[in-house]
Amino acid sequence: MIDLVSVEQHVMEVCHEVGEFIRVESLNFDRSRILLKEGFNNLVSYVDKESEKKLVSTLSELIPGSGILGEEGTSTKSTNGYLWIIDPLDGTTNFTHGLPPFAISIGLTLHDKSVLGVVYEVTKKEMFHAIEGRPAYCNDQVIKASPIDSLNESLFATGFPYYDFPKMEAYLSIIRKFLKQSHGVRRLGSAATDLAYVAAGRFEGFFEYNLNPWDVAAGAFLVQQAGGMVTDFSGGSNFLYGREICAAGKIHPEMQSLIAAEWGY
Ligand code: 2AM
Ligand code: CA
């Protein structure tokens, strides 16, 4: 058995260290250094790649035999069931434009079940963290998902589609419904941060499609440990690899059924 409390401490330490590197780079980032990955609008920089390298060398030693799935190409097999799912810089577009927020996202699963989630939002220096069997925290404070259960008192977050445009009409119908019935909808540009904010009760709910496991692994676990609910758009549990996520506090059932109806489920 591994000591998750100690693993979590080490993960937070490396997030502080790599977060400092990202913060310093953000102060004088030159946009001519943006690289394009395969796919439309897919930005990456030397900062994303360098951060992943630093995280991978620490995490692989922290739990010997663990595998790593990283956005910037790291893919190593697990020999003991533990898999790190990491985004070294979530919110790259914000980062390259000098805008907040952007974050490091580190999830850990054991045989596909989440056991740890850490999201370090670099610009506000907020460390969101949780391990199995414990509450979720922002820095040293316990956080809870929102108890609000009416749409018209809720503030939602989402990410705009950046490809897969055929699904855009259904997505816009969802937005139209939320705009008419809620406090509003925000688009921060970092899914890991959106999820951490749902865990902290700042947003009542978050939904997005076409995200990757590294965008959501840590944040979804934070929401669950903070007493919230996370599903795919149909209400099922395939949100980690299924590319649809609906995460919320008490408003979850109403939010999810509104999304499912517009999505055609
Ligand atoms: P990233 O910055 O790590 O790429 C915003 O909606 C979310 O989508 C972010 O978490 C962002 O993560 C992710 N994303 C992935 N590909 C993207 C793209 N091409 N454009 C904008 N956001 C993207
Ligand atoms: Ca990223």
C-alpha cells in the first residue's frame, strides 16, 4: 500500500516548483514562441513541454511502477495499476495571451478509479487538492460544492467548442437555456480550474464536450470529494475518457437533464 498523504505532499511540492517556473515564464512570454500541435487551434509552447518533463521525472519516482499519461506525449505503462494523468499547463491559450487562469492538473487513478487530484492554479497561487477518503481543500481550507439547487441562482462555467463544429448547434441551445434561466455562464479557458471552482462552490456547475482525460482527471475528483456529482451528458459515469463532462453541486440533476435533452439523449 502506498501512503497517499505523503504522495499528495510531494505532488503539491512539485506543483509549487513547476508553478513557479510557469509563472516566471508567463511574465515575459513571447508569442512568436507558440508552436502548433496537430489539430485546429491547438497551441503549445516550450513551457508546456518543459513543465511536463519536470513533472514526469518526479512522479515516476514517487510511485515506482506507476504509468503516466501526459498531454505533451508522455505515455508509459503501469505495472502496478497506478496511472498518473497529467496536464502540465491547462489553459495554454490564456498563458500565451497573458491572461488568467492557467493551472497544473495532476490526477492519479488506481485500476481506473481516482484516488488523488491536485490542481494548482498558478496566477492566484491556489492549490486545490484531495485524496481518497478525505475532503477536498483549497490551500488549507476544506471546500464544498455548492448547496444551491435552483437554476436561477446558479452561475455556470463551460468551454467553447474549438473543433467538432457539427455539435455546435446543440451546444448553443444549451447555452441559450442557461443564459435565460441562470445567473450566467463564464468561459475561463482552463477546464481544470473550472472544475476546481465547482469543487469550491464558486460555480454551481461546469460542462464541456471534447475534453481529454488530462483536462478533467484531477478536477473531477476534487468535485466528488467536495460532495458534488460528476457524470457524462447522459448521466452515466464515462466522463474521464468519454469526452463529455457535467460536474456540479446540488444543481447537478437539473443541469444534467437540461443538457441531455438538448444533446438528444
Ligand atoms: P489546454 O490549455 O491544456 O489545451 C478550454 O475549453 C479547455 O480546453 C482547456 O482546459 C484547454 O486545455 C482545452 N483545450 C484543448 N485543446 C484546446 C484548443 N485547441 N483550444 C482551446 N482549448 C483547448
Ligand atoms: Ca495543456
